[in-house]
Amino acid sequence: MSRLEKSSPVIHLTLEQKQQIAQVDISINAKIAEKKIFLEDQINKATYQEREALERQLVSEIARLEEKRERDKDKIRTPATSAEKNND
């Protein structure tokens, strides 16, 4: 356990940071659900060729939103680091 902490130390979050992270999750989950509803409806109405393109688009959109989720969470977890990057 201590070896694990040396390679990636435990980050202690404030209550405000935990709430912000929860809000990011809620927001991204809502956006993913919105994309799924919209694109799955189109997929159901599409021809075979259109369906493949729409399915790829859905996978791509979900991946993009998941990446955004992680970036936003990282900014919350390490505010000093992201502030330093903005100053450069």
C-alpha cells in the first residue's frame, strides 16, 4: 500500500472540490444521455449505411465527453497547476 502511495500519492479533496466533481459528473452524464437519445432515434430511422456512420458518431461523441469529464475533474483536483498553465 505504501508503494502505491509513493508512485501516486493520495489526493485529499475539500468538500467544495467533491461537490464540483459531482456537478461535472451530473453535467456530462446529462449530455451523454442527450446524445444517446438523439442519435439512437436517428439510428433507428436510418438505412444500414447511415446507421454505421451514426453509430460511429455516437461512440465518438461519448468518448469526447468522457475526455472532457476527465479534463474538468483534473482542473478541479489540481487548481494551482491549472492556474500556473494559464499564466504561461
